Amino acid sequence: SPWHCTRLADPDYHKSNSSARFSNSPDSCCLVVPTMNHSHNVTVDYKTHFLQAAFHYMPSTDLAIADTILYAAISVGMLVSILRSSHRPRYIWILFVCACLETIGYGARVECTGSGALSTFIVQAVLILVVPIAIALVNYIVVGILLEAGGKQVYCLTPKRVARVFFASDVGAFFLQAIGASMMANEASADSGQNLALIGVVVQLGFFTMFVFLILYIAFGNGFRMYAMAEFKPVFHALCLTSILMYLRNIYRTIEFLDRHGYVASNEWVFSVFDTFAILVCFLAYSFWNFGQLLPGTEAELAAIVAKYQGGDKDVEMCIQSSDPAGSSGVSCQGGNLGQPNLVHVMSCE
């Protein structure tokens, strides 16, 4: 046959070529364009061209289907784990919502690999790219809770500022990456989109590096050493594992954006390992080490755990049990040095 397939840098080439015509086949819509010397024609498969240009490899439909099923299963598992918790703080529901959004993202990836539609590419790219930012928010909140239990702050980071500062950085990174990811779907703006998304990833990576050091400082640093407290060890296991996986994912994303045509960006197995699998393991870790089950439901209970390892009963000189006229009971401790005098004034007495 005198025809052969190639890729066009400009999908709208046919608009400026009056000799171009469409040729329909059962599998794809092709554009037949006469070449300059008219010796043969060129047939372009737009679906193949779009997927190659957008992903930098031919994405596997079967793999996308498997990922969708796995994330759907983990969504159900997260819901069951949350409902079985002794208490269910609002932040724990973020994980369930994120698992559902990941499922939608990979479902859109399945549709995109089948249809080659730009809209489904944008949906899957945005969701898969930015949902882990919301997952990290749960870690920020939990670290703030641990800081509050210890009654201390790290430099200017008070317990209430931890989640705000790191989440604000992630929100900024979110918009940069989302806008960049959508721009990368169009070849004309791909380079600008890459640079914008790269800035977002670098910002996220920088702040997340500081957050990892904060976790280690609270766990092992002088004045905290909270990893030595048996009640908090599983919490740090979940924090460390998920933070390391998200950190590796951020490094992968940075390398991918730095060289869109390099080995990392051009091989789907790298994406599957450092993004799909890494975030999936994070959800499994959150299901196994459920913060709603591991962390007490009140500040007083948290402070009691810390006080036990900082001196406990020796620090509490006097506990007075009292009841109000309505019959509800309250417990106040006086003269105790629990290491957090401005944090918790209510303790339980034995």
C-alpha cells in the first residue's frame, strides 16, 4: 500500500489543507493527507496520536480497569474501617472521599484510553495528580493533634498552624498543578503547562520535606520523644509510611515534569509503581492504622497519655471530683505540671 501512518504535530492540519479528507475505519477516524510530492498519502490515527502525545506512551486499558477495581475496593474498605472506629472525627472522612475520587480518576482513565477524548484525559489527569494533596491534609491534622497533646510548638508552628500552613502550601500547589495538567493536554500549551505544573510540584515537595522533618522531630526530638509512648507508636507508623510514599511520589512527579520525554515520563510502569501503587498502599495503611481508632477522642485523654510518660501521677498533686447542679460530673486537677499548662485543665482521676 502507498499509505503509511504518521503523527501530525498539528491536529488541525486538515483545516489548512484543502486536499485533506477523512477516512473512517471500524477502529478509528483517520485523516488522509496528500504529501508534498503527491507520490503517496499519509493516514493519521487521531486516537493513537492523542494518547501518545498526552501520556507519552500508550496507556494500557486493562491496567486502568484493574486500578479502578482496586481503588473501588479500597474505598469500600476505608468506609468500613471508619464506621468501625470508636470515634469518627471529621478529618477522617477526607480519606474516604479521596479514595472515591481516585476511583473516578482511574475510571476516567479507562474511558480515555478507549475513546481518546480530551475531556476524560483532563478529568483523570487532574484527579490522579492532585487528590494526594488532600490525603496529606489528614497527616497535617494528626501532627497538629500530637503537638497539641504535647503542649509545645516547633518554632513558629503552633498546633493549630501546622495544618493551616502546610495545607495552604498544598492548595497553592494544587492550582498550579491542576492548571498545568490541563494545559499539557494541548500540544500548543504543553511546555507552559509543564513549567506551571513543575512549579507546583517543587513547592509541594519543599514544604513536604519540612513536614517530614517535623514528624521525625516530634517522634524522636528532645522535648517530645512521642514515639517512645506506646499509645502513639502505631500513629507514627502510619504517618511515616504514608509520608515517605507521598514524598517518593512527589520526587517521581518532579522528575516526570522536568523531562516529559525521558524514560520516567515515557514508561507506564513507573507511573504505576510510584503513583498508583504508592497511593494505594497509603490507603491500606490508613485502613490498618485507623487514626479514629488509635487517637483518643478528647484533648484530655491525649494529655493524660503524655502526662503518664512525663511523670503522670507524680505531677498531679490534687484531683477534685465535683458535680454540677444538673448532675453532670467534671474533673479538675490543681497544682499539676503536665507540660501543657495552657492546653488541658481537665484530667481523669484514678
